[in-house]
Amino acid sequence: MKPKYKIINKKNLYTGFFNLNKYQFIHQKHDGNWTNEVEREIFSGAHVSTLLPYDPIKKEIILIKQFRAGVISRYDDDYLYEIVAGIIDNNEKPEETAKRECLEETGCEVNKIKTIQSYFPAPGSSESYYHLFLGEVNSFKGKRIMGLKNENEDILVKAFKVDHVRKMLKNKQIINGLTLIALQWFFLEYYKN
């Protein structure tokens, strides 16, 4: 299929942990005509693998908490509940990243992995693309502190009973987008009481 857009110019505005680029482009409208020139600053984002760790024997979901700079201006209550996520390394498959990140962030090996969905989390402002998986793991009692010291990670890890996680969702305690998507899929499509 022929692209329905034409990039006129792309300029890098910032290079750091992530990049910020300015695009000038036109795109085809629904009636077949072309737009006038459009300018947008687009966050480079990342190619990411995410994984919902679930213990099917104990009926527990593992959630993590860590500091996220993106919430500084809007949220100061506590760290967000999240699922496992990490940037896909060069020459690494999304499934491999999901398994690696689960071990690094929770201390749990993935026994079985299931593809859920791949998606763009914020296509109006970012090039990020996420792969979402369910990973069957053996959960643990209590809490753990995990993460890679060389990446300055400090991750609090805890297993919750499935019914408790459902209550957390209903009480709006989970406000991280990818975690919401994963848990909603889990309760709508996968988990059968």
C-alpha cells in the first residue's frame, strides 16, 4: 500500500536519553486531497516490551513501583503501580526482552509467555511502540527491592491476589496506561473465576 503522507523535512531538536524531532509533512485527507504543510514535534519514544506477571497456581499478579520522571508535574502522592516493561535491545526479540525484564525487575523467571497485543501508546506525540505479553511466573511472599544498579533502578515488587488487583482497578489506584490495558485484557479476556 502506498503511504498516505510525505515528509518534507525532519530536524533533530534534542538528543539525550530520548530524542525530540520536528517533522514537516503533508498527509492525504479522507476525501483524497492533501493537507497543507503540518509541523509537529515528535518524541522519539522507544520500542518497548511489557509483561503482566501472573501466577496461575496462586492466582496472584505481580506489580511493581518505581520512580517515573514523567509524573513529576501532575502526581505527587506515591509511585505508580506498574507491570514489567523495558526497552528492546538491538537484535533482541520482544519476547526475549519481556522475559529478561521480568527477571531483572521482579526476580521471577517466566515459565510460559503469551502475546496479548502490540500498540502505539501515544501516536499523536510519540513514535513509541509497545508489545504486551502475559507471563506465567511463580510468585513469592512479601516484598522485594529489585532493579539494575548500573541503571539506577530501585523497584519495589509485590504479589497481589487477583481479587485485590480487581479492587485496585475499581478504586482507581492503578493509573499507569499500559498497566490498565494489560489488566483490563486480563479480566475481560483471560481470567475465568
